[in-house]
Amino acid sequence: MAGIGCSVAAALLCALTAVPPASAAPGTPTTGAPGTGASTTPYAFADGDRRIDGAPDTADAPLLRPGRSYRGTLPAHGVLHYRLDLDATDTAYVPVTAVPPAGAAVASTDGIRVSVRDANGAPCSYASGRVGTSLSPRPVTALGTREPGRALCRNAGTYYVGVERAESGRAADASGGGADAPWELEIAPVTEPGLTGAAPTTAPPAPGTATPAPLAGAPRDRAGGSGFATARPLGQGVWRAELTPGTTLFYRMPVDWGRTPHVVAELGGTADGHGYAGGALNLALHNPVRGLVDEVSAGYTGTPKQAALAPLPPVAYGNRYAVPATQNALCFAGNYYLVLHLGRQLADTFGPGPYRVTLRVRLDGRAQDGPRYAGRSAPDGVFAVTAADREAAASGGPVGSDLRMRLLAAGGLGTGTALLVALGGWTLAARRAQRRVSAQNPTA
């Protein structure tokens, strides 16, 4: 029985290190070397996305449940309909991300339109997402909303979400699929509960127009994810990634109530090629429900180029009553998303890269207590920043990203329970070993 006299903690470590790493989930892109941010697929869908087929009319519209994530396809023509069953108090958000094929030829006006209507056809919201000046196929997101405090769409009942392509009629793509090739969709509905007590009814004063100085310092490598679900945690600091033309990277950044994000992206220079690439670098900031806060693009001539988000206000509940989109969308705390895209046409003028992009991220102001919600959001915890979020932003990965810790978390096991489980497993293994020894040596 030699070698079985180890501690319980050591047994736990031994047992868990024997577990092989999980294989990549379907739809998860294969990434390049750490720090490169390179990927072989354009978008990483959430693990466990439910397949859903939108209906051509509302009568057959499938049900979307807030807190779940769905995956489908969007044809080039026609509207797809989905259904929501909502109460009279929660605000509903329906972010829809569309992913063109990697080889598609797109125009700046190509994208998607999302609408929300009540059961009588009254409009609740319209939104669109466009490819923009990059002229490069990339994920585009549009956010449908239903706000119970508005004159329309305030009652409990059935609501319908419509999704359709906004297209320019471009007819060819590099893969030969043409403009009629379907686009992949990800739909991730969220609900926000009402507040306990009186809620703000007006917007805070608009922010000033002065642009804060970008954060200085040497960059640290931080590869991005390839979708909202795989966005890499990021906090205040100077960060660097490498992108190849046509690549989109996603980061998530925890922003508390009362804090103000400022972000500048810098595309490094190159000695290869000469000329001009319009919309070469695209930087966008999305809020915790994936609504667009601000977006900026920059052309490129081979010399270093910056793209800076507009001056933004502190995060406040009352911002939802502001008119400017850059203020209106900063209306709750949580994980905000930074999305970087490098235009595909950059490769034609300056070569295939990779290109270095530096992100200078600063968070001004002090964290404040937020409003008290009367219930839970779906999914839970969307509108809050936790200590785990802050730790992940500093470390670059989820708290306990080590496989052993993730297994404990996924199993819902506390440390004490895990130790008991490990001890039980160790004891069982010891008994089995002893029986094998006794069987082989009956006189021992």
C-alpha cells in the first residue's frame, strides 16, 4: 500500500489533474498562438445555443425565452418572425447578431433590421446594424427593445420580433455564393426588471466634449475572443493584439455605475505596400445587452493610425432618457463589449499581416451604488459588476479558469464538498487496490 499516504488536498489535485481537457465546442473558432487573436472562423457562437427557425409570418413565430441564446440563419429576402411573452413591468432587449459568410462581398449599407411590435402590430422599436465603411464581411448587431414605460407596448402579452436583411443588391462574393447566401444569426434576449421605489425620469446632464488623454504605458498582450459569448475580459490598461485582415475580436469590460469608459485603438504602421485603405480599423463599444454605444472607423495609409470613441458620460440609470445614442446606451452597469475589426481590403493594399492593434482603455470616476431592482434579470446578473468580473478583467480569463476550478464550479461543489468527494474517491481507490493485492497474494 505504499504511495497512498498522501493528504486529502493532494488527492484532490491528483484526481482532478487526471481529467483531460475539454474539446472545443461546435462553432468555437480555432485560434492562433497566444496573443495573436487570429482565428479560422468569423464568429464564435455561444455554447449551447439553441437552434431556431424564424417563421415567415407571426402565426407560426417560435417563442424566444429571455436568458437563453439562439442560433439560426437569415435568408437574403423576407422577414423572419419570433415571439416573446412579456409581463407589464420588465424591459425586454432582443440583440440580434448577423454573421455574413467569410467570403461575401458586402457594401457599406449591407446589414440587418430588427423590429419589435405588439400583438396588434403597433411598433415598439426599430433598429439596424450595418457593415459600414470597412466594406468587409463582419458580425453586425441590432437591438430590438420593448419598454413598458412608453405610451405604446406597455401591456403584458405577446410581442413579435422581426428580423430581415438590409442589402444593397451586391451580387457576387469570393466563395461564389452570391448575395442570396444566408447569414448566420445569434439572438440573445434579455429582460431588465423594474425598480423598487421611485426611478429617475430624466437624463443627467450631457457630458462635455473634451476628449480625455489616452492612457499611457507599455502594452500587454491580450488576445480577443471571436464572439460576444467568448469575449476576453479586459480592464483599464494598455493592451495589444494581432489581427489579420477580415478578423473581428471581442473583449468584455466591467463598468460600474458611475464610471466612464474611454477607449482608443491604434493600428500600427507597416513598411509593406503603399496606398490607402478606407475603414481599415473599426472600433465599437456595446453595452451589456449588446446595444451599440458608439462606433468609429479609421482609414489607413501604412503609418500608425488611431480610432477613438467619442467622449462618454458616466454610467447612470437615467441615461436611458437621453436623446444622444452615446448617452442613452450607457444606462446600466455590467460587462460592456469592445469589438475590433480589421478590414479585409487591407490585405490587398498592404499585405496579409498580421497587424498589431493597441487598445488604450481607461475608466474614470468612482464606482457607485446602483438602483435597486425589484426582481432578477434574465439571465441573472447582467446588470451588475462582481468581484469575479474585476478579477477576470485583470487576469485576462475567468476566475478559476484553471480546469480544476472550472470543474468544481460547473458541478456546483464547494471546497469542503469537493474535498470530501476527493477523499471518498481516494478511499475507494485504496480499497480496490487492496482487494487486487489480496487476490494476487491470497496468503499475504
